[in-house]
Amino acid sequence: MNTTFTAPSAANIDPAERALRVELAACYRIFAMLDWTELIYNHITVRIPGPERHFLINPFGLHYSEVTASNLVRIDLQGRVVGHSDWPVNPAGFTVHAAIHAGIEGAHCVMHTHTTAGMAVACSRAGLSMSNFYSAQLNGKLAYHDFEGITLHADEGPRLVGHIGDKPAVILRNHGLLAWGDTIHRSFAILWLLNRACEIQLASTSMGPVIEIPEDVQRKCTADSLQFDARFGAGRDMFDARFGAGRDMFDALMRLVDRIDPSYRH
């Protein structure tokens, strides 16, 4: 850890970090709103711009609905607190995140959940069924990693990274879902897609056999998916003369959180 670093106060914090803190705090509130929480557990981490390999993570002990821009904790790649924090972090929870941040180029944001639908599919021998509108958009984008126990041991990291490769959507078998990307909103878009696919699978397979989607159609769906279409920023709409200045789902959800409780911005 860089022991000479002092966490900046709200008054002199770098504008880029401040914006990142607000967006990450909003993401935690969005997870709470979507009921993607697991009491005080699980994490969303993001790398702070700059030469240091520092990251933001939730304060351990707070519910996602209590996370704010100012109480997010700055840590190094070993999960150690950098500067001052009134809250600790869960170093075991950062083990998986650290491996991905360190081992995958462009993995600046990592999200992990234990949703019921996600865990149910993660426990299924067959894994994700390519039988619905959402899963069909994940052709060639989905990785699996076998369960090795509670993620306390750093030696699992290389195996995890090796299984993930360049695939942004991950099913941790017997454990849950994970997504990573170069931005918060892009990672969120992938995780939402994966979790939604799991929810539909849980509902559809309860009624009997499902209709598998042919692989050529899956490939077409993935190529056409807004989550992977560069024209739309894959999670954040970009200006295009043909479509106008769009608003993506993450921005819409941030506005919804603002109407419910804007305290995350502080």
C-alpha cells in the first residue's frame, strides 16, 4: 500500500474520482432497489483513474441502501484500506474481484451477486439454457468457473481468470453471477442481461421442456444486442444522428433512485 497517500476530502477530491464515486454509490442503490442484495455481503468494485492501482468498494457492515459517495472505501489491490475510512472492508470478498482486476485487461469494474435466480442456474448441472430472448444475447460471452469453496484463497485467482478469458458474463457454479467491464454502466448492462436470462429460465423450465434457440440465431441475437452494440455504448446510449441523443437504462435507474433517495450523492 502507498502509505503516503491520504484519502482526499470532499472539498478537494479529484472531479473524476468524485463522479466515479457518485455513479458507484448509485449502482449500489440500484442493486438495493432491484433486490440484488445479500444482507451486507457481495460487492461492486471499480478502479479509480490514475497511476495507482486503487479501487472503490462498499464499507463492510452497511447495507447497499446505506452506501454513499463519501463512505465508499478506497483500497489497494491487496484489499488494504488506503487513507482514512470509518468502515472496514471485507478482504475475502475482494479476493475474486482483485484477481479479475489484476488479470483481465479492461476489467475496471466487477460486480457479483447471489440473486435467487442466478444461484439457482449456477447450481444447475446444465447451466444457462439458451432458450430465451435474454440468454440468446450471450452467445460466446458467457464463462463458467467451478466452485472451490468460500473465496478466501488467492491461489484460486489464476484459475478463475483462466476460465473467464475475455468473456464478460460469468456463472460461478454453485455460487452466483458475476460481470465485469471497462465501466460501471457496461458491467451493469451485462449483469442485468445475465440475471434476467436466469429469471426467465427459472420460470420457463418449471413448466416443462423449453425450446432451445439454434446457435445461428443466438449468434445473430448477440451481434444485434444493444448491450454489445458500440453505437449505443453498450449500456450507455451515445449520440447518433439516426437515433438522437438516447438515454440508457442506467441513467434512467439513477433518476429513479434520485426520486426515491438522493442521499447516495453525499
